[in-house]
Amino acid sequence: MKLLRLSLLILVFFSLLCSTSGDSSGIKRMKMQFRVFEEYTQALYQRYPDIRIEGENYLPIPMYRHVASFLSMFKLLVIGVIIIGKDPFALFGMQPPGFWEWGQGNKIYACMMVFFFSNMIENQLLSTGAFEITLNDVPVWSKLESGHLPSMQQLVQILDNEMKMNVHMNSRPHHHS
């Protein structure tokens, strides 16, 4: 029994450490998004050497951030309750469901499932995957609005059209009244 409690304490410590350092799948996704950004940047610099390209991370909407923060704390509470072994359903005069009884019989697995499932949901809430493209401070593509990345061919066509339009607008004679 002492070995079980020690291993559960180590698991809680590990989960606290991992929850503060971030989810590895989130890190992999960020690296992949950065790689896509780098590939697009290199291709665009070859075609448009005078263009200025900047990248930044976009935060999710505040509601998603708050839900993810709540879920992170709730996850730790659930893991703590599983480790302690107190029945939270008794507080409400309810019979404990089968998953609670299974969790009490398999505390390590239950804590790991709560931890990883919660991290998966938190990662989905916090990842925007935003890929916003502007030319001369004018938005020309938004992944947040469209829901997908443009292909390189689409992006080049959009930028060519925008640049032609800008050249056309700048070459028009200005009439002064």
C-alpha cells in the first residue's frame, strides 16, 4: 500500500511537472506549423525578394484559454481525489459509477488517463494554427476565417493579384480639385 501511494505521489509530481512544461504533442504541432511558415517564407522570398515577412503566434479566444486553464486545475483535483480515494459522489448522495470503482482499483492507470485525456483537450483548446497573411497591412488570407492553409500556388496567385492591384492603383493619375 505504501508503494502504491509513493508511486501515485511520483505520478502527481510528474503530472505537475509536465503540465507546467507543456504537452509534447503541442510542441510537435508548433514545430510543424513553424516548418510550414519557414517553407512558405523561403518560397516567397525567392519570388518576391523585396517583400517583408513576419510571423507570430496567435492566442486562442479568451474563452478557450479560460476553459483550458480551468480544465488544467480540474485535472489536478481529479487526480488528487483518485489518489486519496475519497468518493466525491457520496457528497451528492449518489452511487459511484462503474468508472469510479474501476479508477479506485487501477489508480495509476486512472490518473494517467485523466492526465493525458485532459492534456489532449487543453491542447486542442489552446492551438489556433493561425496562418494570417497581409500585404502592406491589408489582410489577404486568414486561416482563422477560412479554416485551412492556402496552397503555395494559391498564395502566389493572391499575392500577384494584390501586387498588380497596388501597382495599378499607384499608377493612376491623381485628380486634385
